[in-house]
Amino acid sequence: MARFVTRAMVVLLLVAVLSTFTACSIFEGLFQTSTEKPEVKEVKLSVVDGLEKQAEGTYQAVVGDKFSIKATINDDAPSKVTYKWYIKSEDGKKGVISGATTSTLSYTFDQYSSTSFEFWAEVDGVKSTNTIIVTLQYAPT
């Protein structure tokens, strides 16, 4: 009989401990499944290198030098997303930058008639909250 009481006490103690763990905030959400689908909610641009800051959101590039801009998305976004990069010149012409399909855009200006360009990105159809404006400086000859 004593052996039965000891086993019963062990079982009760085990049940008490397990119910405490499952109620504990450490395990909150462990046994729940989320029905919310991860999505891109925010896209933010930042300059990686190759541009000289002129003012907030405005940078200067030397014609012929490569520069890089990075698009950062929210932490809970899906792991596989589609990037599109866009450019618009000061005369209003805009277009998709061909071949730019990753989070970082590397770009080099050649000779152009425009002197100012605006860049932005879209990730899974969500446009970046900011743009990067680049003005061109021709290197002295």
C-alpha cells in the first residue's frame, strides 16, 4: 500500500510540475499554431557605401564610381521575397533597374544628361518608405 501511495504522489507531483510549466510564460505560445501569414510590411532603404551624404535622403555620386543601397524589410517577413529596384531621373523618366533582384542594389553611373536621380525599392509589392536621391558629380579631367 505504501508503494501505491508513493507512486500516486509522484504522479501528482509530476502533473503539478507539468501544469506549472505549461502555464508559465516561458512556454507561452509553444503549443499554439499561428494562422497569420508572414508578409512584408515595411521596406526601408539605407546607403551601404560609395555615396557622400549631402542632406537627409540626398547623396552625391561620382560618375563612374560604384555605390550600393540596401533594402531592409521587417523581421517577421517571409524568407523568400521578390525585390524590384526603380530609378527616376529629374526629367520624370522612370523604370525598373534590370537585373536588380536582391536586397542590395549596386549601381554605377556613366555619362548622363540628367544630374539627379531618385531610387526606391519594392519588396513583394510593398514600396520603400523612403527614397534615396543621388546627384551626379563628374570627376575632374
